[in-house]
Amino acid sequence: MKILIVGHGARESAIAMKLKSDHRITKMYFAKGNATTEMLGQNVYEDSIEGLRDFALKERIDLTIVGPEAPLVAGIVDEFKEHGLKIFGPRQRTAELEGSKAFSKKFMQTHGIKTAKARVFDAYQEAIDYVRTQEFPLVIKASGLAGGKGVVIADDLEEAESTIHSFMIQRVFGDAGIQLVIEEYLRGFETSIIAFSNGKTLFPCVPVKDYKKAGSGDTGPNTGGMGSVAPSPEFTEAHQHDFEQNILQPTLEGLQSYNIHFKGFIFFGLMVTENGTYLLEYNMRLGDPETQVIMALLENNLFDVIMDCLDGNDINLKFRDEKAVCLVMCSGGYPRQIETGFEIRNSEKVTNSQVLFAGATAKGNRILTTGGRVLSLVATGATFEEARAKVYDDARTIHYDYEYYREDIGMF
Ligand code: AMP
Ligand code: GLY
């Protein structure tokens, strides 16, 4: 079996590490990969959908797994399927549940899924008139993909008006901001739940806590994720029950009523409040850094569960009864201005954790930083303290210029 994994973050490194010991897999390719994936297979520098399709046809790829949202929203699954290529992920139309917040909000409202009250706007003046009647804080979202930057929590009318102006008139996110979702602010804690879909049923993984803010103590700007832990220590069985009844089940019914039978991942971004668990968003893929801790705890053979889902078979997910911690090491300044190109030293001396490179590339026998999120360190233990001690011990072993990481991942 030959596998192609699309993406180049630590998420894709975690998938590759999970698959690497499977003897049925003869070769893994990565588009475009990173320093970890280069050790496990071959990196391919092709990023157009047509280019990837031609590559998969030429190399007779048996299975393609897609990490990031952009190729899904651009229709990679449709293109691969049309050419008889096996691929795990939603078609373009289904990926709109992530690609269009207006569409996903309407989907949630239509199917009685517990979510923040919201309205969709296509016209600038209507959005402005609306926020003038509202209380603050208020959440303003660009409907389209904006690289995780399209959500603003406006604390007052002035900020709301200037956000609407920058999204709809200045078009800071291009077409992504011509339609807005404006919704009530929910106070609580966030949890991520990712489920496998076999086209008929959704099979949720352990709940994950993702640390989104750049600074320790949840300070500073939002990022792609600075660390994660699983199972989420705050998310109780009562929350799980609330999620299954008011979000998971109606989502499944909604998908079925739209005749959507996709095989891939669906990610529920949840906000747990005093009044219960609400759905903030869907992502139609695995999360990063959620995947790193999920893969660390997943007992099943990943290749088997994906193939079973593709065949429409039910799966029985099993997770180790342990705690997992993922610490993301970044380039200082992330998510804003960063400098890269620095050598990463001592990663081979790490003994307690798994090192999963992201924004890092091999050059000769050196590994250099290339991005904001440089690598993830992942460890498990009987307690969070034990897992946490391992990743922090290893973080102190690794060195590169401008290294930065949060000090409080796994502390609650
Ligand atoms: P989204 O892409 O819709 O998940 O939004 C990104 C982030 O914005 C979320 O992870 C939350 O931290 C925050 N957020 C989104 N919607 C709300 C809301 N209704 N209330 C409070 N925070 C929100
Ligand atoms: N960690 C959230 C995401 O992958 O979008």
C-alpha cells in the first residue's frame, strides 16, 4: 500500500508516526511534509489539486489522507474520486460546513443543533444597523476561510463597526469577509471533539483541550494552538451526554437529511457554558494540535479504522486509559512577526517524548526552523503531571534561536 498525506504540520507528522509501523504500508508520501515526514517517507513539493491528482495516479497511491482545510474546500476529494483514487475526507459541498460559517450556522439552526444565537449578513449597512441594537461583547465572524483570524470578539460598538468595515469594505480577508456571521458571546471553556465518519455514523474520539492563546495563563493573541491535552480534564460525562444528545446526534440527522454520507473526520469546536454545551464551529478535518494527543492515546490501528470507514463498516475506537500532553514549540513572535532559518539542536537527544516537526525542514544533516509552529513534543503518563514533566524536560533539551513555548500546558 502506498499512502499520500497532504499537509505539513505536526498533525501530519502524528498521522505518519501512527502509520509507520504498519507493515502493509510500503511507502508514504507527503505534500509537502516537513523534517519528520522526510525521515518516514518522501516529501513531494506539489500543491495544486491537479498536480496532486496526477502524482497520485502516476505513483498508484492506494489511500490519500488530507490534513488541512484548504484543499478540502477547494475540492480535492471530488477530483480524486472522479479519477478513481481512494481518499479520506469530505467532498467540496460537505467541506462547506467549515468553509462557510454562514452555511454551517444555517445548518445548525435548521437541525436544532445547540449553538450561539446568530444572524448572517451580506450587506454592510444592515450589519452596522444590527450591531447598533446589540449588547457587547459580540462575536463577528468572516464567513469564509481566513486562516483562523476571521473571528473578532468586539467589546464595544466602535470595535464592532471597525471590524465590519475591515471585513466587508476593506476586505482584509478578500471574499472570505463579504458575508458575516454575527453572534452572541458565550462564556465558558472550550473543548474539541473529533469524530470519524463512515458515511452512516459518527464515532467520536476522546475530548481534547486545545490551548489557543499565545501566552501562558491564556494571554495574548489567538494562535493555531500552543498545546493540547487529552482527555480534556474539564469535560465531564454530563457534558459528553449533552454533546451527544444536542450536537452529535442532530448533526448526524442533518447530514442524513441533506443526503451527505461523507467518509472522513468531523471536528466539533465546543463552548461549555453554565447553560450547557454549545457548538461554535465544525471543521471537516483533524485538528492541530488535537491530533497529536489523540494519536498518542488511540489504541486502534489507524489504517484499519480509516479503511473500515471508507468501506462503510462500523468501528470501535479504543483509547488508552492514560493522559496525553502536547507542547508546541514556536518561533518567538508567533502568530505575528517571526524569523526563521535557525538550526534546531539536540532533537535527537529527546528521550521521553515524541518529537513531531512542523515548521522545520531538513537541510543536509541539519534541521532548520521554517515556520511559526516549529515542532510538537508529545508524551503520555498515568497523570497529567507525569506527561507534562516529560514534555517540559524535553523542551529544555532542544535549542534554536528565538524558541518560545507556553509554560502552563497541562496545568489546570
Ligand atoms: P470559530 O472559528 O468559530 O471556532 O471561532 C474561533 C474562536 O473564537 C473560538 O475558538 C472561540 O475561542 C472564539 N469564539 C467563537 N465564537 C464564539 C462565541 N460565540 N462566544 C465566545 N467565543 C467565541
Ligand atoms: N486546533 C484547532 C484547529 O485545528 O483548527
